[in-house]
Amino acid sequence: MSDFISLSSLNIPSLLPMAILVFGALFIICIDLAVKNLNRSFYTILSVLFIVLDLGVLIGYNGASRGFFDTVLVDGIAILSQCIILIASAFFIPLSLSNRHFKEYEMAEYYALFLFMIVGFQFMVSSDNLIVIFIGLETASLSLYTLIALHNRAKAFEAAIKYFTMGALAAGFFALSSLIFYALTGSVEINTIEAVLKEREFQPLSAVLAGTVFMIAALGFKLSVVPSHTWTPDVYEGSSAPLAGYMSIVPKIAGFVVAMRFFEMLIASDIIWLEYILYGLVVITMTLANITALVQEDVKRMLAFSSISHAGFVLSAILIGTTQANAGLFLYWILFMFTNLGAFSMLWIVRHKNNLWDERYQHPFSKFSGMVKLMPTTATIMGVFMFALAGMPPFSVFWGKLYLISAAVNSGFIYLAVIMVVNSAIAVYYYMKLMIYMFLKEPVANTSAVYETNASTTLKVIVGFATVVTLSAVLFVEPILNIVTKFVILSGF
Amino acid sequence: MEKYLYIALFAPLVGSLFVALFASRPKMLFTGILASAFIGISMIASFVLLFHVYNHEPLHVEMMDWISAGNIDIPFGFIVDEVSVIMMVTVTLVSTVVHVYSIGYMDHDKSFNRFFTYLSAFVFSMLILVMSDNFVGLFIGWEGVGLCSWMLIGFWYHKHSASWAANEAFIMNRIADLGMLMGLFLIYWNVGSLQYSDVFEAVKTLNPALVGTIGVLLFIGAMGKSAQFPLHTWLADAMEGPTPVSALIHAATMVTAGVYLVIRCGEIYTIIPQVGFGIACLGAFVAVFAASMALVNNDLKRIIAYSTLSQLGYMFVAGGLGAYWIALFHLMTHAFFKSLLFLGAGNVMHAMHDELNIKKMGGLYGSMKATAILMSVASVALAGIYPFAGFFSKDKILEVAFNEGAYFLWFALFIGAGLTAFYSFRLVMLVFFGEKKYGHELHPHEAQPFVIYALMPLGLLAAISGFFEHSFREFTTRLLSDYGVHLEHHIEVILIASTLGIAISGIAFAIYMYGKRGGFSACWEKSFGYKVLSNQYYIPKLYEMVIIKPFGVASEFMWKKIDVKIVDFTVDLIARVLYASGEKSRKMQSGNLSDMLRWMIVGIVILLALAIFYRPMV
Amino acid sequence: MYEIIAFYTFSALVIGLFGIVVLSKNALYSMTALAGGMVFISGFFFILDAEFLGVVQIVVYTGAIMALYAFGMMFFDTTRDVKEDIRCKKIFYTLSILSAVLVLIVLSAPIFSANIEAIYPTLEGVGNVQTIGLLLFTKYLVAFELAAIMLLVAMIAGIVLVGKKLDAQSDDLEVAKELK
Amino acid sequence: MIGLEHYLVLTGILFSIGIVGVIRRTNLLMLFFSTEILLNAVNIGFAAVSKYYGDLNGQIFSFFIIAIAASEVAVGLGLLVLWYKKEGTIDLTSLQMMKG
Amino acid sequence: MDHMLSLIIFFPFVAGLLGFLVNKESIRSYGVVIAGIEFLLSIGLWIAFDTANAGYQFVEFSALIPSFGMSYYLGVDGISLFLVVLSTFTVLVSLIALNIDNDVKNLIIAVLFLEMTMVAVFLCLDVILFYAFWELSLVPMLYIIGAWGSANRVYAAIKFFLYTFAGSVLMLVGILYLGYLYFQATGVWSFSLPDWYLVQLPFNVQLWLFGAFFLAFAIKVPMFPFHTWLPYAHGQAPTIGSVILAAVLLKMGSYGFVRFSLPLFPDATVYFVYPIAIIAVIMVIYAAMVAYAQEDMKQVIAYSSISHMGIVVLGTFALNAEGITGSIFLMLSHGIVSGALFMLVGVIYDRRHTKLMSEFGGLATVMPNFATVYGIMLMASVGLPLTIGFVGEFLSLAGFYRVDWLVTMLAGSGIILGAVYMLSLYKKSFFGVVTKEENRTLKDLNAKELFALVPMVALVIALGVYPKPVLDTIDISVKKMIVLMEAKAIHVETKAFLINANSIGEVQ
């Protein structure tokens, strides 16, 4: 153990993206201490600016570099996923600038926690050290639980508690899994674990598999893989629409990156068992979520199941494990991000403080009945998002689906591809259900006013942006694909 | 000369289209006159063509291409040769008469204009049929006359029976058309062309069995149009149409299209005498079969219809036995006297206010002398009494049958001749002679003079056209293979005498029975034989029971049971199963935190168990 | 020998106490047992030459966490017997037994293998605390800082959640006024 | 000398106890106790492996797990307080507003 | 003229978008004008089309996702040219006859979007692009059926959408797999059809891919037993929806067979000729029988569509120029005829708000013009020579006769059964005496309806009398395709089959 550590060997820039946001969060808290009653718009914009700044720093990176005694790993997928996380955050935070005022958005802590959450995710994706991943995960999760609860409705509390409790169990699994791998290999770094396991040809196998099982359970919880998915609909329903939308994107991409780092080595080493298990999980997750989504009465819950299904769909990329599949994962998620951003923003826009349509649900399908007659543009845009989520060409998610299915086909997973498309066909029904309500039924409300109480210019701009991206996705696929493929190859997946 | 060809062909079309402009208007006299004039023009052109062909050579034009795809190349080509020109003349001549006649006959009909539209359209189709130089062109006309027949039978569409009969006619024809179409395909794929000239050239080299199939298939087409057994039922029902229609379509022209086809394809049928013989047998059968039905029927028009059927049988015997020119000759003479018979019947109907039951007529001779004479002439011609037209043509057919050694055919035709004579005069007697059986409120009157004048040419032709036999033979056999009867003279004489004898005895019997005795006894009408005959051998009932009803039931079954209950149900079942499994899987989402945690642990337990106990090959 | 006795004693105690935690109907017993169990767990740490951990365990767990729980318990008024219905007993027993058996099988599998090279070896002669400190502030500096952030988050979360701000019924606050 | 297996088995036993608790408990506070047991069980394991490998990573991991546990408690209790203020109970059967 | 095809595809789309700005009162005229211009554009395409050239013309190519081989690739040949014209014509005519007043703006915009997708499906040479428009065409149709249909419209719309969507997803897998095979063979990604035409595929691969494509096309056509969405969709759809559905959307399926299944998988096609022929025969007979049993006029025509499409399929799988050209021509004729028939049913529905045949009777007296037009269309539907219906039917059946006479005969029974149900429909509704009092006062066709129907009548006759320009253009491309199939086939038997099917020879 050397007493002398050179500063340059630390590779401080690798930590810069996180540092900026930590600074930002602290800065916000300090401002709150100094100046009371600052408007939410101030914090919102400030947060967005920090994120943009961060993004600016991040974009300069290209290529794998390690720092801080190898605890920080900035490789291609780390950069990519950080970009996704930051962009998603930059779009979801301004949703606080809705027409109505919500308590949580008036609190500086909300923004600070949000930024801390981002930091947590960033650490999660840019490290291959299980300790850092774990702490990053927990930082992000704890912030997220709090943010959910801050929505300050009974349902939000219920959601937060359910999420939290299951999260605690998942944390236990993560810890146990880490223990098993540590005991097997004496290391807590994924690449070392990989090396040692390979050297020993994955013996004893049952222990390796047991560790994998617990890791699947822990990450599966984040990725809402069946049967650890049960929290998803409840949490989405309980939290505010922006946060639900955020949850459908960011924690999952972080989870995917970890899963990618962790399972790729096992998949690559021909552990057929894992392949089968992942296969089963992918299929069950897609199918079960789709089937359950069919019978939902609330749009937000439906979207929750849909996002489970999408996650299952994307999980197949890890199963397939080729470069194309991994690139497809990111492509899919980027496109999915914009679409879901739009969909949840729309829900946020049409939010009404009273549940006028249903005692329990905020956004029952009947609420959207005949919307096209009252607000044709809104209904059309919502319809576009729905069809995009359904994988209807030529809207955004279709291209992701296309690329992923292609990856499956190319690697010989024909049956998987068939199951994937069949699931898309099933999924169409529930997306279409909303379309049917919006376009084919008679309106329930007399005026469009009830749909607009929360609409503000900011929200409209964001939705408009999401719409444009969703509609013209075909033009972005090529550049995104190029970048994504480059980074994925860079990090060796 | 092409000019005349086109005039002959398109004048009816022009007339039809022009009249069509007024189709939905109330009656306008000029439409009838105009249509008749156009047909008249066509007739004149046809005669010009006849002389041209007679003196020079056949005419062949190709107007334009029609269908061409792959190797198929079908033009609109028309040929005016010996056969088609005879057909043209016959068709246009009868048509002109019928048109003029219709002006009088349809006088009170509110759809006067429409009638002429259809009628002229029919003539056009018929001309296409006979003038085409290829099979598909023939098929155009074939279907075209079918369409016009449908429209005209169902002309009084408000009558259920009329529209039913129209549909029946169309559909039955379609059945036969399918056979014909198959024949065309077979020809096409074996020959590579559907032009008559190419086909007749090529069949000589083809496998005879194949040619036989072609012959049979084409004849199936002919059977439908010419209402041969078993596709004959439509013809009697077709009498629902206006009488001029029956005269033109269902006596003179359309129904003879089948015969025309056989004649036209003579070159095919000469290769396959077996098939020809089969045709002849069927023809002979129909000749007797239809005549027997005519014996007891009381419906004025149906009797004539059965008579037509019977005569078509004669023609097929001739055609089948290779005596094409004789068939064609009989076709022509038959056209004259049969249309005359029908048109006369139309006059009677008019006089009787659309009463059709001949049992309710009688003694009309007093009020309708001209009609009575014309119909009698026609009946005599039909019965085949010298020197009327029927004698020459029909007798020839009997000779042909005898000549071929098919004595049973001859015998059938011989019996048929007697029956024909009997029912013809049964009709004449019951309608025109005997006592009046109609009510006193009826005051039968003769048709307008111009109608009678219009019938005169037909009467004349019915009487004398037989004398053209030799020139006819000389003319048509330029194209058709000649058929000479080579019987010893005395046998020929005996044959003629016996035929004449049975015809005359038939007539005499009819006159005796209905003139003197006042008809058969009532117990005959209760006998089984009578019932069978008057119910047309129960064939329509059979069709109804065996085909129409089961088809309806089967269709209903297909729809209600198979389509809705099985096919569609399966599709819906998939959706319902998915939805139901959604409801099931929804229970997993109980909302209870403890359950949620347990699910996670269940997952772990299952995966761990798999990890420990399940080892696919690594 | 001493070690073995200590191990088995502590094991028995910890298992027993944790069993009470899980099975007791009384929240107070349960909590007390948990606190006791955690103290004894620190005993293992001392056996395993991880003094630093042992101390942290006692300080953090028994000192901080259990104190928090105690406060919580007072707040929730759960000192009395807790009425709990075990839902679906059959499932509960099967699941419990199955999971226990499986976890045990997995962890008792012969996973130990000798020739693993220590990456950060315990240094002979240097105190455990010292080494750990060294490691924490070099290798795990980032993790340490991150943990600090996490604790900060936890703190903020605790304050925000329990603070008065959230008491008001949010639905009433949601007034329709335009952005300023 | 106690073998590593002993510690691992102990870890297993304790972890199982924790899981049983998680399955069984319907009182949220006591449910949280069970999750603490899970983490503690793992901690023992880490310390033991660390000792037998002579490697300190395990101890560090344990240390961070303790930190995580502490943070979780803070947030968890905060949530529980909120819930209790709202509903007056911390039994998880009260959390059934959302289902289906 | 370089971007003629793009223009044709996107003109209605842009016009549809701008249509949002048009006032509600004027939108109807706007729609007609746009459709008219679009129709003129397609006619211009026909005029500019070089009929002697069998290959693709007006080709546009620009890479969209080059790394994945996907491009914006358009082209038109004889096979697709007339389907494009048919689409624009149908839309124009159905917009002229449009008789809906509520939310007409949305309807017209939806129809214009639909027009874009339809035209694009026929023009795309990039398979992914094709798939995109193929799927996209469902959306406006869903809206049209679901929003303006009759009582059970939502069910019908969902069924239509889900069924056809589900059917085509397997095709997507097929497409991707084929793309992969191409990649393997050449090392380059490409989804353009002309490129794919050059690849020979192993037989078993062909079988699977054929199956994947088949399902999508079969549902769209629709082939028995995948047809049950059609009666519902037609029965519930508004007139304009039925017209477009019958005239164009069904043709996408049969077009797919010609464009994809045949040239891409020649061996599999030959392998499956008989099974498909049997299905086609079942379609013809079964649908005709079911049509006969119907009580609803529109359902009769809906089932008759299935029956006719059976002959289209049969013609396609005759695999000779006669059959394929005939089947494409039959697509056109069926498009016009069934479109017109649906329009006619719409006319009567507008007046009486019922389509049950038992409610009518004697309409010929009350509405002579209507009856006349109906009669003409009916005759075209039963395939009377000199109407448009005959040419295609004749050629298709003639084509398949080369393959099998028995099947042809059974399918040919469609001309009998077609007459049966059509004539009985006509008899029930038009003949007889007027029984219902409310039928006595029905108005005959008005100017608008005549304006829409008369061109169709004219076309029915004109193309029946002189189909040559159309046939020739189709034929030349079809022949090229057959040559391609033959060249691509890997089995000797396949080649023999194709040669045999395309030559005159002794046939029983």
C-alpha cells in the first residue's frame, strides 16, 4: 500500500459529472437556507441548468476510462446511460411547471433530492464495483421513495411504502448475492469476479447460479421483472405522473446497465441455465404484463403494465447479448424515453384535482371518452403516443422494436422473436383501448376545461417536443444507432 | 362490305342505347319504331351480306384486340361466313318482326321503352354470338343473350314468378356456361388460341380423347342455352316473360344458340362421332320427352315452349349425327314457324286478357281469323306436313337418323313427330275451335292490322321456306361438311310417307278428340300418367327438393353454424381467453404488500430450486 | 476452543433472539431482541478480527438505528401486543421452509476455496481500524463520499417527510393560479 | 478454529429467519426489523469471508451495508410516520387502496 | 417528374394536415378537390409510365437508416401502377358520394391519410417501409369504422384492427429474418425488394418465410378461415369505409402475394400451390354459400368479396402470366365493382337506415336509375363478358386450368353461385311489388350519387370492352417476374412447374 498517490491517477474528470450534480444539490439546499420562498420555477430551471451543464461535460467523454482506484468506470455504456438519464431528467423536471401548484414543487428539497437521485443513478451505471453500485442504487432509491411520498396523497404514501419495503428486501438480496460472489472469488468488482470465475470454469456451479439468482431478484426488482413487478402499477398509480414517467425510464436504464455488466459475462460464457432462465423471465414478464394490462381500467396503471412489458422486451437484449442487441437496447430505450415522456406528460396535463370520473382512479379510460370531439389535437397527440408505444410503424418505438427483434433473429432466437411480436400484437389492444375511448366514444364532459386545468406552456412545449421526436423518429434512428453502436462497441459489449 | 358487317352488328346496339335514354320514361311510341327501324337496318345489312357471301366469299374482320395476357390473345373479330350469315338473317328477320309486333303487343305496357332497350340489346348479343370468329367472342354473346333473357323474362319484375323464372334461367345457364368455360380453357391450353380457324386446324392433330372432352364440355354449354335435359326446366318457366320475348328468344334465336355451337364446332364433332352420337341420343330423348309434356299441358305458351324443346332435340339429333346443314336448316325453319306460333299465341293472350289456360278458350276463330290462320299454318309447319317448311327440315332429320342406322333414334323421332302433330293441333283446336269456354265479359278481338301484317312474312316463310332446301344445302355446305342421305329411293319414300302418315294421324286424332269428342275423359286426367306428364315428370319438384332447398339449408348451416359458431367463435375465443387470463393474472396484483413480498420470495425459491436441481448441459 | 465456544454461544443467542424478533407478538420484545441480536453480532465481528466493524455495529445499529426504532415505536404506540393475522398460512409455511432450506443449501455448499489471493490483505501488525481507514480513504473514497451523500439524502428525506410541511392536506393547496 | 462454512451456514440461517419475518410480518415496523436481519446476516458473512481470505473488501462492504441500513431506517421510518399520521395504523393490510 | 411517386404519396398527407385549417363547411369540397388532384396525379403517372418497360420506373432512392439497410425506396411497375390508380380513384369517388354529416372534417382527414398509406403500400420497394405503411393503413380505417359505423362499430373496428395487426406481426419477423439472410449472403444490410429478388434461399427457409408472409396476406385478403373480420368490418363500416376497404385494402393482401411471396419464395410457392388452391376453392364456394344465406344486403356483398378474392388468389397461384395478370386485373375490377356495390348499398341505407333485404322489395319501380346501376354492377360482379368482371375472372381461371382442371372447375362454380346469391339479392330487393309503405316514397339517385357512380359504370364497361392497355402493362411486368421466379428457383421441379405452367401443351 503506497503512501503516495498521484492526483492524476485518480482521474478526477471521471467523477466530474456526479460532482456537478452533487454541487448543484447542495447549492439548492443552501439557497433555500438563505432565501426563503423562492418560486419553483427558479429551482426547476436551476436544476435543469445543472443537468445541462453536466451533460455538456459528459459529451466530451469518449472511451473507457477508470478512476479513483478503479471504482469509477466511465466506459461507453456508462456514458450512454448517463446521457439518457440526464436527458430524461432534464425533460421530466420541468414538468413541475404545471398550471396547478403542487406542494412538493415548492420545496427546495424536492429538487435537491432529485439531483441526488440522479447522482445515485450515475454512480450505479459508472462503476463495476458492487459496493459503489449498491450505494448508488440505495442513494437513488431512497431519494426516489421520498420524492414519491412528497406528492402528499394517501396513495403516494402507500406507493412509497410498498416500493420501499420491497426495495429493502431487494437490497437484502443484492447484499447476499454480493456476498456469494465475494466468497466465490474474493472480489467485489465485476470484472475481477468474471476473471476469477472464468479461471475456475464457474465451479462450484450451484453457488454461482445461486449468486446469480439473488442478483436477478435484486435487479429484477428494479427492472420490474416478474414476479418482482408487483410494485410497479401501484407505485405508478400513487405517484405523480411526471415521477411515474421518470420511473419508467431512468431507474430501469440504470438497472439495465448493471444487468448488462453483470449478466453479459455469464451469458457470454455459455451458461445455458442462465440463458434459459432469462428466456423464461423475458417471456413471462412480457406476456404476463401484457395480459394484465388488457384488463386495466386506469390509463396510468395500464402504462405501468405496459412499461413492465417494455422492460421485459428490452431485457431480451441482455439475453441475446450481441452488440446489435445491446445497441438495440439503448436505441429502444432512447426512443421509448421520448414516447413515455410524451405519454406521461399528457396524463399530467389532463390531470384534474378531483376524481371526476371514478372514485379511485385519476385517469380511468372513461375520462378520455370522446376526447377527440373536445380537443382534437390533444387526443391525436395522445393517440400518437399510444400507437408509438404499441410499436406501430413508423412511430418511435417501432424502430427500437424492429432493431431488437432483428437482433433476436440474427442470433437465432427465432422463437423469441415470434413471442416478441405476438406480444406486440396483444399489447396493441390495450393501447388501442384508449384510442377507442378517445376517438370512437361519445364525450362525457361538456367542455374541454376539465382537461386543461394543469396545462401550461412548459408542459405543452415538452409534449410538443416529444411528439415531434416520436413522429419523426425514423430520421433520428440512424444517428442514434451510430452513436449507440460506437459506444457499445467501445465498452466491449 | 365490312361496312355492312358493322351496320348489321351495331345497329341494334345503337338502337338499344338510344332507347335506353328513355328507358325510365313513360311510353313513347317512337322508341319502338326507332328500335324496329334499327333492327330493320340490321336485317337489310344482313341480307346484303347474305348475297355477298353467296356470290363472293366470306368476310372476316378484326375490329380490335380485347384480351391479351400471357399467351392469350383474343380479338374482337367477326366472321361472316355461310353459317353465321344464315344465323344473322334468321335472327334479324325474326327480330324485326318481333320488334314491329311488340309495338302493338306492348302498347299498354308502362315500361314500353325499356322493353325495346332490352329487346334490341338482345339482338345485338345474339349477333355477336353468331358473328364472332372465336370462342370467347361467342361466349360474350352467349352470356349477353343470357343477360337479356334474364332481363326480359323478368321484365314484369313485380311478378314473383317472373323474377323467379328469370333467375332460374340465368342460373341454369350459368351452370352450363361453366362447362363451356372449361371447354374453352381446355381448348386454349391445348391449342394456344381460341380462334375458330386455329382451333379447327389444331384439333385434327390432338388426341381424340382430349377432343372428346372438349366436345363434351362445349356441349354442356350448349345444353344450358338450348335447354336440353336435365337443364330444361327453365325454358317452360321462362314463359313468364312477355310473349314477343318468348317468340324471339325462347323459340327462334337464343335457345338455338346451342345448336349453332354444335354446328359451328362441326369440325370438332366430326372427329369424335361417339360424342356426336351421344348428343343425338340426348336430342332424341328430349324430342320425345318434351313432346310428351306438351301433350297434356294446358298453358298456351308452355305447350309451345315444350314444342320448342322438342324441336331443339331434333336439331341436336341432326347436329350430333353430323348432318350440320340439316340442323341449321331446321333451325332456320323452326325459327320462322315457331316464332309465328308464339306471336300468334300473343295475339290470343291479348284477346283473352292474358288468360293462358287453353281449356278456358275455344271458338276464337270467329273473332280472330287472321291469327287463327297464321297459327294453323305454323302448326302445320311444325307438324311437318308437306309442303310447309317443317316437312323439309324435320323429315330430313328422320332420314338422317335412319341413314345412320340408329333406328331407335329414328323411332323416337318418329313417335315425336306424331306427338308434335297431336299437341299442335290440340292447341289449335282448343283455342280456335270448339265451344267458347271463356266468360261473357270477354270480347276477344283481333290484334291491330299492322301486327298482323308484320306476321305475314313469317307466315309466308313458314309456308315456303322449305323449298329453299337445295340452295340452302349448296350454300351452307361450302363451309359445313356435307351430309347426304344415301338411302334407297323406296326406303326414302316409305320413310317420308310414314312420317307424314303419323303426323297426319296425329293431327287427325287431335281434331277428332278435341273437335268432335270435346277432349279426353276426366278419368284420364286423374290417371298417373297424366299427372306425371302435367307435373313435368316431377323434375322441377325434384330440383326444388334435391338442389334448391338443400342449398338453402346448407348455406344457412354454413353461415350460422360454421362461420359464426366455429370460425368466428374460434377467433373470438382467442381474444376472450387472453382477456380472461388477464382477469386471472390481475388477482396476482392483490395490492397487499405481504403478498407482493411473497411473490418476490416465490420467485427466488423457484429460481433457487432450478439453480440447484435443474442443470441443462452447460 | 474459546473461539468455538464463543461462536456457538453467539450463534445460538443470535438465532434465538432473531427468532424472537420474527415470531414475537409483542413489538417491544421484538425490538429488544433485535437490539440484543445486533449486539451479539458485533461479537462475531470481534471474533473475526474486525474490531472496527464490531464497534460500528454497536454504535450505529444499537445506538442509532435501534434508538430510531424505539422512537418510532413510541410514536406508533405499538408497545402493546400486535395483532397480526398470518395470511394464507399454508403458503406461509411452505414458503418459509422452502426458502430457508434453499438458502441453507446454497450457503452450505462447498464454496470455499483456498487459493484466492487477497487483493487488500489484512496487514499483520497494523490495527484493523487503521487499515480499514486507509482503505476507506483511498480505494473507497468515492464510495465513502457517496455513502455520505446517501446519508445526507436519508437525513433530508427524514426531515422532509416527518416535517410539518407535509401535514397540510395537499389537495386543498392545489389552487389554480397562473405561473408568475 | 471455526471454518468458514460455519459462518456461512449461520448467515444462511439468519437470512432465512429474516425472510421468514418478511413473509410473516404484517406490522410494517416489525417487517422493517426483518429486513435489518437480512442485512445483518449478510454482514456476518462478509466479515467471515474477509477474514478467511485475509482481504478487507468484505469488511468495507459490511461497513457500507451498515450505512445503508441506517439510511433505510431513516427514510422508512419517515414514511411510516407519514402513514401513521394519515391512517393511524402501520399494519400493511391498511395499504390496500391500490390493487388490481 | 423525379419525385412523382413521393408527390403522389405525400400530397394527400400534407393536404390532410392542412385540412385541419379548413373550415368545416368547406371541408367536403376540399376533400373532393384534393382527391381529384391526387387522382389526376396518378393518371399523370400512368401517362408518363413507359408501358414497354417491365422494370421499376420513377425510382426514388435515398438511404434512411443506412447502417441497417433501410431506405426510402419507391418505384412503380405494371403490377402496382393500376392499384395506385385504383386507390386514388376509389377515394375520389367515395368522397364525392360521401353522405356523412357529423364530424365530417375528421373523416375527410382520416380518408386522406388513409389514401397516403394505401398508395404508399403499393409504391414502396423497401420492405420495412412497406411494412410501416401496411400497418399504418389500419389506423385511419380503425377510426373510420369505429367512429362513423353503425351500432356494433367498435367491436367491428377492434376486430378488424387486431386481427389484421396480429396477422402481420409474423411478417415482420419474416422480413427481419430475410434481411438477415441477405446480410449473411452479401455482407450488406438491405431491405430493398429488388435486392432481395437476387437472393436464392434454401427450400426449408423458403417454407417458413412463406408461412410468415402468408399469414399476413391471408388475413388481409381475407382467406378462409381468417375471414371473419371482414363481414363485421363491412357490416358496420360507413359506406366510405366499406368502399375503400373492399376496393383497396383487401388488394394489399393479394398484391403482397404477387409482390413478395411469389418472387421471393418460388419453391415454397410451388410447394404450396395445392393447399392454397384448395383454400381458394373453399373461399369461393363457402363464401358464396354464406353470402346466399345472408339477410343483410351489405353482408352479401362482403361475403361476395371473399368469394371473388378466392379467384384472385387462385389466379395468382396459377403462376403463369395469364393467371397472375388476370388476378391483378381482377383485383382492379373487384375494387371497382364491389366499391360501387357498397356505395349503392350506402345509397339505400342513407334513405332507409336499414340494409335488410326483407325490408325492401320492388325497388326497381321506385328507383329505376338506382336499380339500373345496381344491375350493371351486379352483372359485372357475376362476371358477365364485356363488363370488367369477366376479364379477370376468365384469365385467372384460365391460368389455373393449366395447373389443375378440377380445382378450376370447383372454383369456377363461383360463377354459378355468384349468380345465385347476387340474383337472389336483386330479386329480393328490387323485384316484386313494393311491400313497405316507406319504400314507396324513396328518392332515386341524386346528382351527387350519380356523379360518383356514373364514372364507375363507365369504367366497368370501358375496361370490360377494352382492357388491353391495362392488361398489356400488367402483363409485361408479370412476365418479367415469372422469369425471375424461374431463375431463382432452386428445385428442378419448381422450374419445371413454372415452365409447364407458362407454355401451351397437352392438358387434360
